Amino acid sequence: MNFPVTRMRRLRRTEALRSLVRETRLHPGALIYPLFICPGEGVRREISSMPGVFNVSVDEALKEAEACAALGLGGLLLFGLPAEKDEQGTGAWAEDGIVQTALRALKANRRLDSLVTIADVCLCEYTSHGHCGVVARDGEHYSIENDSSVALIAKAAASLAVAGADIVAPSDMMDGRVEAIRAALDAAGKQDTPVMSYASKFASAFYGPFREAADSTPQFGDRRSYQMDGANVREAMREIDQDVAEGADMLLMKPAMPYLDVIRAARERYDLPLGAYQVSGEYSMLQAAFARGWLERERAMMESLLGIRRAGADFIVTYFAQDAGRVLG
Ligand code: PBG
């Protein structure tokens, strides 16, 4: 209508103009790098479905952490691959557990003070059956018990906070776990440890490569009785309502790219700090396209992260954190 008075292209003419009017920016401090800690020493084992991502022993994790700190990243999200698993997942709250040990080592290194250490809290990496909670069997049928799982998850959260986690992040999707974790943290003298709830976590095919990375594929059944149905946005808002009411300090949404509308809806409705997790399958599919030369590596990576920011995420958990940090540096 207003053409030629209004010419949108005027502000796109040079990079300087484009930069001046840019609405959304990425910053290394808003990127969180996931680490998969395994037993041993000098271990750095690439995950076959996630090129560029490794299972690392504690000593190697310290090196990764130093690289993240040097890039100015915001923090680390820690997962553990215990030496042994059992039916209950006792490794999740063991004082000498794999993530507890890593946390103590990370916290002993003052050069890493700029990194926020976030401990993922779940049982699936520690249980022999690979489910996120306690399995009750009845003949051929099984179910994942909610309340008994919550008690164990709260114990794991307290143990991780005592070992030095700056934030605990429950990813199990049991009902009532935020309240139970808050109580367990307070009872352990960790009133100041925030809970970042994976408030809306969908049952997603995009977690596939993670299950190789964390060796946590369910041995039977699937996670659909506790993770959310991918069709539901309103239910996601109710999940978040619950977690906020139970005392969550921060929210994490996942996956990210297939659920940008859910991130946007959460951003508009809640004032809590809001993060999004660009999960393993999102990373792997982009890597696969880069390897074939089908997508331009740097541009597609940055565009994927920008889209998640634009949808409303304050911070992003991503396996690209170090690569993106280098681009932004
Ligand atoms: C543990 C957990 C999972 C992820 C984060 N925490 C796996 C799952 O629910 O199966 C997935 C992360 C990713 O795919 O990168 N409950």
C-alpha cells in the first residue's frame, strides 16, 4: 500500500544496518553444554549417533568444562553412566555416584566458577530396566509407580545438591516431584539450590541418540505413561502450572525445534526463567545433513538456535553449545 514510501529493504542494505535492527541475539552465556560422565580415567568415547559428542571420564570432563568456560558458556548439564545399574537405580543417590564425583571435581576447580553446574535428576540412567521410575510388575503387565519413584528422585536431587550442583533439574515427569525435591533440598540444608523443572517434556522420538549416549533405553515398553503426548499444548500449560505451584524456580521445555509453539505459549504465560533443550535427535539430524553436505553447517546450526531463542527461550541446552560459542566468540 505504502510503496514506494515504505521500502522494507532499506534496513537490510548493509550488515551494519541489519545488525542495528536485529531483534533477537544469541549469547554464549545463554548456552548450556550437556556432559555424559562415565567411569574410568582418560576415557573419551564418541557416541556413534552423535558425532562430536563424547562419553567422558571425570578427568576428561574437567577438560571439556575448561573449554566451555573459556568460551563463556553459561553452564553444564550433567548426566551419569554408572558402572553398575540395578532395579531401583541406587547409583542416582550414591555419595560416590558418578555425577556426585564429577560435581566435586568441577567445584574444586576455581577456573570453572563461571559455569553453572546443573544436575539432571532421573533414574533412567541408573536403573537396569531403563525406566525413569520404580517398576511394579504384575505378571505380564508392568507400571511405573509414581509416589515411590518421587521419593527416590527427591533423594537423588538432595544428594546431587550436597555434592555441589548449582541447580537440580528433574527430567522424570513423575507427578509431585518438584514439591518433594524442594522439601528434600531444604531438609538437606540446600534451601538456596534452585529447581529447574523439565516442566513440559514430551514422549519424543528425538531422544533416540541420547539413549545410546546415556545407555538408558527402556528394556521393555516405552515412556508414554509418564512423558507427554506430543499433540498437547494445553496439557503442557497445566504441567507447568503444577510445577510452578510446587515451587519450581526455572522451567525447561523439551524437545525444542518440533515444539516451538509450546515454548512460545509458555513464554507468554509465565515469568519464570525459561529454557529449551535442543535434544539429541535434533542435533543428530542436523549433523547427518552437514556430513552429507546437504546443509551449510554454521548457518543452519545458528539458525536452529536463533529460532529457539525467538520462540521465547531465555537459555538453550544444546550439544552445539561449544561450536556455537566459537562462532559467537
Ligand atoms: C532422562 C533424560 C532424557 C533426556 C534428558 N533427560 C531421555 C529420555 O527421557 O528418554 C533426553 C535428552 C536428549 O535427547 O538429548 N530422563
